[in-house]
Amino acid sequence: MRKSKHSTPSPADMAVQMTTAEATVDALVAHGIDTVYALPGVHNDPLFDALFKASDHIRTVHTRHEQGAAYLALGAALATGKPQVYSVVPGPGLLNSAAALLTAYGMNAPVLALIGQISQSAIGRGLGHLHEIRDQAGIIARLVDFCARIRTPTQAVTLVAQAFRAMATGRPGPAALECAIDVWGRSAPASATPPVLPLPPQPIDEDAIRDAARRLAAAKRPLIVAGGGAQDAAAEVAELSRLLQAPVLAYRRGRGVLDSRYTQWGIDQELAVIRIDADPEEPERFARPAVALIGDTGPIVRHLIEALRAHHRPSRRAEMEERQAKMRRRLDKLAPQIGFLDAIRAELPEDGIFVDEVTQIGFAARLLLPVYKPRTFLSPGYQDNLGWGYATALGAQHARPDVPVLSITGDGGFLFTSNELSTAIRHRIPLTVIVFNDGAFGNVRRIQEEQFGNRLIANDLANPDFVRYAQSFGAEAERARTPQQLRAALKRAFKRRDGPTLIEVPVPAMPSPWEFIFMPRVRGLK
């Protein structure tokens, strides 16, 4: 009904007029977001105007490629444990960022993607609009835990809140919001963004806790397998390990850590598994556990510790030291990697962040690099996607300027996102990268040598002079050929806090680490 011009204004009429983009940015700020990693484009122009207007509260870090924006957000989320946001245009922009979004899903990382769209009335009609893609929402839905389209200005605040709640509820993971090119700039009366309320604590099954404690107390050789959900429960896991005299296995992080052991090492009726999962669908994915505990790791483990305090187990220190010494003697086979990793560990502070890559040093680091604090070893989870490392490390360094971040990469993976050296220069991000250069996709070459009769194809690389390449962007760069030279170069690099550094390390083919990564089946052999 049309209102009389003499009618009394309602509270909605008195509310501030805000565009969809302005309401979205206001909601991001209310949820604690201080940075958006982005690559601009016409579909999102009003969003960037809103970011400009809110620049006292939220920064915009623009990258040179959509995959860079998404990987930076991923790195920031992994390094801080807090939600991060990136924004790109639809169609090719979304697809260019998809590998990072897929990796965020696999690593349970809270990354929110703001994706543009074509005009709202044209969606799904196949009219050939700029960046149109068939069923974009369907594509996004396969990469995230939560997705929705903002259709009106009044929906923005609510949908942003739903996205953040979804990223924090149950198993963490990414979310995405679409918005059409003609909706970002629409205005409507908007009330103030309501305060963000904390999530209620999850209930803990005390009967299951007692059952788990009884089984653990009676276990002959307990082993703790820690995944990404234990990142914020380091003290609790350490205390549980002490009480049980149980070693802790933490090869990588995130969903699938224990499941891969099921399928690789094997299980049988004599192995009682007690699982702690945020997602109630996870425990029985491969095999029914003896006890399933659903919720946040920290509170559950604290309850377990209280239930176990009356139990005392004999020390297993001598047994564990003997096992570790035997494994270290086997690992001497990886001496070239060990030398470089020792140099890195000597210079990288205990709270410094190490970002690995799909490369020979990276594989060895997952076995050999001592790690002292949570969120200081970032690894790409089961996607294990080549080229993720440099841009992800850039996001980690931007989000954690208080500590040095080191990206290690091979010559193959580095060139996937090496253009983001420009972003590091533009935004003065002091990331250090080591490029181990063997002139090939080294792992591909090894497989062809060992399994395909040395029939080598598509593994050799034509590389730039990496030192001069980095210098052409304005970065500091040098070359190190030995672990001793690398250590000296790192000492210099970590003192610089006003821009990026590249260290190239030429290396020959390195010993294979795979016999230590894919250990043989030991249970359920019959």
C-alpha cells in the first residue's frame, strides 16, 4: 500500500539507507574481519566502493590473480585460526580461486568467499553475459559447507551472520556468498548490525567419556593421533599424553588424518579406536569406533583427563626413545633434506611459521622438521596441490606480521603463484621463500625413473634466473648452495621486515622419502 506523504515515519523509514555492499561490509566488520583479499572487477564494483568507504575499519589487499586472493585468505585463516574473507568476480574468477577453496574445505579452514554474479534477472537463462557460468551456485556448493545468494539489501546482514555461524559450527570449513552485479548497489533502510553472539557450548556425553577413560586406562599401547581439530587444544593433548604415557602422532592436519591410517596401516578387532570429531557423520566413515565423542576437542579432552586422573601408568620413555632412535637411523637416508631442514630450524624461531609445499624438502619436512607450537606448520592436507605454498604463506605472513613466515617450494610449484611477489612488494609483506631448484617436477621424474623404465616425459622445466626474477619485482634475493650458506641467508632475511626475500637453492635429485610416508599395512592382514 502506498503511504500518505503526511503519515508518521516508521522505524524502518528512519533507518540509514545502505546498499547491499555497504551492509555486507558492515556485517564483516561486526564479525571481526579486518582484511579482504581481493581482485576487483566490474561485477563487484559497488563492493569495492563500500570497502573504500569503510577503509578505517577494514583493509583491502589486492592480488595479481584470483587464486592468489583465495590462497592468501586460506593462509591467513590457517595461521590465525580465525575466519578470513576473499572476493572475486564470477565465472573465471570463481574458477581461478576454486583450488584454494577446495583446499580450505579439505583443511577445515574458515574462509568466506564473496563471489559476484551476473544480473539477477539473467541468472540461469544462458544469455551470454560477461563471466556467465551455468549453475554457478551448484559449483560453489560442492566446494563449501554453506552457500547462499544475497538477493536484497535487507538479506545481507543475516546471510553474512549465517555464513560465519556455519564456519564455526561443527566441523569448520569454508562458506560462500554470491551477489548479482545489480544487487550490490541497491539501497534499502538498514538497521544497525546486531552484536555477534558467541556460540553456545556443545554438550558432552559423560557416559561416553567414562567409557573412553576406562578403555584408555586399560590399553596396552595407547597412541594419540592428532588432527587439525586439536590445533587449539595443545595443552590438553600434552597432558593426556603424559597421563597415558602415549606417543602423539601428528603427521599433517585436518580431516582424514586418522582415516588414512585406517586404510593404510589396517585395523582389526583387537584395535579399539576412540574418536573425537566435530562432525557427527565422521566417526563411522570407515569403521565403527569403540567410542565416538562429538564436539570440540579441548573441552572433551579436559573431561577425559579428569576421568583418568585416578589412573597411573608406568613410564614408556625408554621404549619410545628406543623406537625413535631406530627410526632416526633409517631416516639418515634422507641426509640431503636433513641438512637443509636443520639449517631452517636453526634460524626459524619456535613461533615462526613454516609453510610446506609439494616438493622433496616439503615431503621430508612432514617427517623431520621439529614443530613446537600449534599453527606453525602449514601443509595442504589431502588435496596436496602443487603450487599452493607461496601465496598461502603470503597470507599467513600478512595476518601474522609479528612472526617470521617461511615458504619452502620447488621450482615447479613456485611459478604457480610467483606473480604474487608483486603483491608482497605492493603491500610490504616480509615473507621469505626458499626455492629449491632441481630443474624438474622432481617427484614426477622419480616415478617415471622407478616405475616406467626411465621413460621420461613432461617433467623437465625451463626456469628463469630466480634471483634476478625476484629482484625485478624489487625483492631482496640471493643464492645459497649449501646448508651453511642457507642458514646465513635466512639470518639476513628474517631481519628484513619491510618486504619479501627470495633465496634460491640449486639442488640435485634427492633421496625418496616415500618409504617413510607410505608405511606398510600392519593390521588386518588376513
